[in-house]
Amino acid sequence: MASRSIRLLVLVYVGVLSYPDVSGISIETDNKNVKAEEFKEAILSCKYKFLKGMSLRIEWKKIESQGVSFVYYNSEFTGDLQGRAEMLNTGIRIRNVTRRDSGTYRCEISAKSEEGQRLGEATITLTVLVAPTTPVCEVPSSAVTGTVVQMSCKETEGSPPSEYQWYKNGVALLEKTGTGSARAANITYTMNKKSGTLLFNTVTKNDTGEYFCEASNGIGLSQKCSVKQMQVDDLNVSGIIVAVLFVALVMVLCGLGVFYAQKKGYFAKKNSSQKKTNYQSTSEKASLLCLLVGFKSFRYLKSSLDL
């Protein structure tokens, strides 16, 4: 008797597992992760299985950080999809997709039957792929040998994020991998294709040239910034010495002139009741004038010698 009862329970359990779910609707989708290029079309698939004779209600919603919004409700599209979307049975075709359409969508199908309300749903993620825009490149126009130089390249519109390739004189630069052709080329820089940086730890005169960067992410055409020239020169030590000596001479001559004027009493009138005050004020102005002359002389020499 006990054996028969156990056998009966097993049969009932197996029957429940094998019998279709009567409390809900079975929802399927051809693709849970849809990717589409910007300005092209995307299809969000939603298929159902249910018993005949049911009255269906179909809704589409978009799940956003601020909450859930209707996409398809009461047999019509709402919001941004108005005029751009159409129903494919219970699925959706979106024309001219934009980056704003990226997100998570939920297909909900409900039906009434004699047993009551039944509900099924499927979630689909739409990713809109965006081609890169023209990157912004920063390249110094000049540098001194032995110093650290970093160039940068960046664009923020591409989806997925762009990778970056630097060029010198029209030739693609190699990544520093430590092996193969990159090692044989004795590379003195580090190129990061993810961040877009090109770093010279010790720049040399051989690094002089025309540089530009190209951004690409596999969507549409790659984009490049305008070509920029970087000139690398040795530090002009002799020029610096000449400039310092010249400025020092100018300062000495100016100082001697101020001292001579002070001795002769040219900075204040002898009959003034505020002789001492006027004397000090004029003397300070003369000293500042000497400093200004020295500074101007140094700047002139700096530009002339290209220090």
C-alpha cells in the first residue's frame, strides 16, 4: 500500500514538471542583446506561446535609471519612438536608431482566460553603435632633448569607446611590446591605444617630426586629427650663459647710474620740505626701472637665441 502511494506521488510530480505552465505565457526572443549601428534599424524580437482562445494585451516598456516608461501602450507607440517604430507581430522594428535608444526594453504580454489573468515577459538590451568623431590632439610645438613629452588624443562620441593609433611623418608608430620589430626599432616612447597617450620619457632630436592620431572603433570610418609639428632641439647652454652675462652687465650699469644719480642728488630738490621722502621714492622707482630693463633684455635674448 505504501509502495503504491509513493509510486502515485512520483507520477504526479513528473506530470507537473512535463505539463506546460498554465499560470503564465511562455515568452521567447531571438536575441537578448541587440546591437545596431546609429541611423540604421534595430529589431527587438518577442515571441509567445499560449492556448488558443485568449485575448492578448501587448505592452513594451523601457527600463531606465529613473524608472520604467511606456514604449508601446494601448496599441500605439509613445515618446521618441512615435513615427520611427512599427510592430512585427509582437516584436518591434525601430528605424533610424540613435544613441538615445540604447537601453533595456521589456516585452509584456498578458491574456485573459477562463482560468484567469496570465502574464509573460522578456527583457532585451539594445546597444546603439556610434562611429567616432574627429579626435582632439595635443602635440607640443617644441621640446628640449632629454625632457619628458606627452601627447594626447581623445574623442568621446564613439560607442564602443575608440582605440587610438599615432602616426609620425605619415607612418604608424609601433607599440612597445619588448619583442619583435618593436624591440628592434629601439623605441623610446610608450603608446597607449586605449587612452590615446604617446609618452616620451627622454625625447631626442630624432623625435622631431609631424604627428597625428587616428581614432577607430570598428563602426563607420576612422577619424584623425590635423597634423602637428614637434621640433626637438638641444639645450643652448652657451646661449644661456651669454644671456645671463649680458643681463648682469645691464643691471650693473643701471645700478651704477642710479648710485651716481643719488650721489649728485638728482632724485629730490634741495629746497623741498620733504626732501628725504621724495629722494627715497624716486630712488625706488629707478631701481624698479633697472629690474624691468634687465627682464626685457633677457626676454629679447631668449627669443633671439631660441632658448
